[in-house]
Amino acid sequence: MAGRRSVAVALDTRRRILSVAADMASVEGLEGLTVGRLATALEMSKAGVIGHFGSKLELQLATLDHAAEVFRTEVWSPAAPQQEGLPRLVAICGAWMEYAGRPAFPGGCFLAAASFEFDSRPGPVRDALITYLRRWHGTLVREISVAVSAGDLPETTNAERLASALEAVAARVTPTRELYGDPHAAAHAEELMLAMLGRQGLGDVPVLVP
Amino acid sequence: MAGRRSVAVALDTRRRILSVAADMASVEGLEGLTVGRLATALEMSKAGVIGHFGSKLELQLATLDHAAEVFRTEVWSPAAPQQEGLPRLVAICGAWMEYAGRPAFPGGCFLAAASFEFDSRPGPVRDALITYLRRWHGTLVREISVAVSAGDLPETTNAERLASALEAVAARVTPTRELYGDPHAAAHAEELMLAMLGRQGLGDVPVLVP
DNA sequence: CCTACCGATCGGTAGG
DNA sequence: CCTACCGATCGGTAGG
């Protein structure tokens, strides 16, 4: 009984640590995160924090995993009930931009920021990040392919490149909002993403109209 | 004479420091840069390095300034001789993607990475970054506006949003190349940017064709 | 999960 | 531009 409670409490503490770690890392990066400041924010000792993970590297990997889970919960889960293909893609764009515009972490979309932090920095964190990003990319490509098969997107659609274009627009939301002071960054991004999924001429694409 | 030579030598050393600092910061971020490792890379003492700037903050600001100057030299200068408006915009996209695809810094486009590093991190570095980014954004908006006046872009064009869309696609080049292992990231981005500047229907936009 | 500690490195300074 | 040094903080460990 006491043993069980200990395990449950420890898991709870672990989740609490990861939540605060993700918040801090979204602002100062996974590499800028330090055990000492994390412990202070949690009102714990450094040893108490690091004991849950073994090393800072394992803490970074667990934090990244936590952030990926939040992304999945907030972006994929609301869209999953929709019919696959274009309807689900439209729902994904809505949930994605709601997530990016809220935002879930004080530093904005965690995976987008991590993409730039680790694009030239080798190591296990980057390797894990690549796995998460490729999985999401694959999901987008798959949904686009279904939409093409269903006749909801042109047969000439290049699913890889359309997915990459959607990711580019989505990633830019936080910098646009924070550095340019544009409160409508997420809404504008969503409009552009939806237009990319439509068949309108560029004259109808929100990039071009006020 | 000796005095003059000293000043010239010191300025030369300062440039050498900034060049190496920008290379290092493009990989590990301006915040991850440390005076000690920079000194080691330069085969200098820490005091010798920091003496040129006074503090790490001043070193960061000077490094950012250096990177912005490189961007201007490599992206703006080749395009400036072109006629303003659409011709110059097309030249900018070409130079920009050549710069992003080469790349000038081992860690990829410096300003794009810095945008994500400092979008939620207040301070003088962020303030300076905002100045550089807004200047470039203003340049793009101005060229787009000229293109609209000349009839080369639709009158309904929203210059602000088109500029932001171009920036989003450009920024994503390094992560796409490095994390997805796509060697054509810069070329594909350029095609998409040129399509955004064209009047084709989306069916002709490279996102949609193989 | 804590205290107490380790060697290494941090940004920065004194003095030359 | 160097050596030699400062206090603070880094990631991590021993022992409980």
C-alpha cells in the first residue's frame, strides 16, 4: 500500500516536473534549460529533480516526449473524429492554429522552436525530434493523399511539398505574433493554410486580400 | 604609425571574432554561445575576446549585427540592381534561397534561427532583432506595393500578409533540409515563393505538382 | 526526496 | 592581448 502510493506520488511528481520543464524550455530552449533553475521553480532540490531521470539528457528527452504528447492531444485528437482526408485536414488546421494561438506553452509551439534549436545540433535529442516530426509529417501526407484519392484535391498535388508548406506557415505563428506584435497571426495562418487546401486561384488566397 | 596599425589590427581581430562567433551561434544559438569556447576556437584568451566588446551582451549584439550585415550583403545586394517591384522581388527570392541553401553559416539562416530563439525571451538582443526583422519586412512590403502599383500583382494583394508568407517559407529551409534530409528544400521553397508572386491558379503552384 | 559536496565551466576583472 | 584570479552556477554523485 505504502509502496503503491509512493509509486503513484513519484509518477505525479514526474509529470509536474515535465510540465514545468516544458514551460521553461519553450522559452529558453531544451539546451538552455538547467536543472538548478528547474528545481528552484519546482521548490525542489536539484537531486530530487534529476533523480527522476538520471541525467539532463534523459530529462530533455522526457520533456520533448511530454511536449509531443501535448501536441498530439491538442492538435490531433480534436481532428481525429472527422472523416479522413480533406475534412480531417481542415479540422487539423483549426486545432493546430488554436493551439499555436493560445498558446499551450509560454514560449509558443514547442516542436517548432525545437526544430530550429536542433536543426544543426547532433545528438539524441535531435534524433528523437526527427522521429516526432517525421511522424507528424507522415500523418499530413497521408491525409492529403486520401483527399486526392477522394477528388477533394487535384491529382497533381505533391503531398510532400504541400505538407511542408503547411508546416512552414504553422511554425511561423509564434515569431510573427511575438516579434511583429501581430495578434492575428494564428488566424491569418489558418486562412492561408485553408486556401492551400482549396482550389481557388491565388487571387482568392488570403495572402492577397485584405 | 604604430597606433594606427594597432587600431587596424584590432578591428581586423574584431571581425575575425565576429565571424567565428556567428558561425558558432548559428549552431548553438546566441544564448548558447560562450566566451570560453569562442576563445578556444579563436586560439585566444577569454579576456582577449571579451575585451573587444566589454560584455557578453555586447558580443551578442555585435554578432547579431554582423549576421544582419551578411544577410544584407548576400540577399539584398545582388537584388538591388534589379528594377524595383516584381523584378526585384524575384531576384530577392533567388538570392535569398541561394543564401539559405548554401548556407552562409554552418547552422543555417542566422536571423531565422534567432527569431525562434528570442521570440519569447525579452532583452536587448530581442529588441535589436526586432529592428532588423521589421526593416527587412518593410523592404518586402515596399517592393510588393510597387509591384501592385505597376500592375504586376493584383490590386487586392495584402502586402503585409504576402511578405509574412514569403518569410515563413524562407525560414523553414534549414530545418527542412537538416531534419528531413531534403537537399532540394531551398529550390522547392524558391518555386513556392515565386508562385506566390505569380497569378497562377493553385493548380499551377509547385506545392501541387511533382 | 533531502543535504552536502565534487570538478568543470560560466561571465567578468585586475594588473600588466 | 596575456596570465591569474573572482564568485556563481553548471551537471552530477554520495549517503542517507
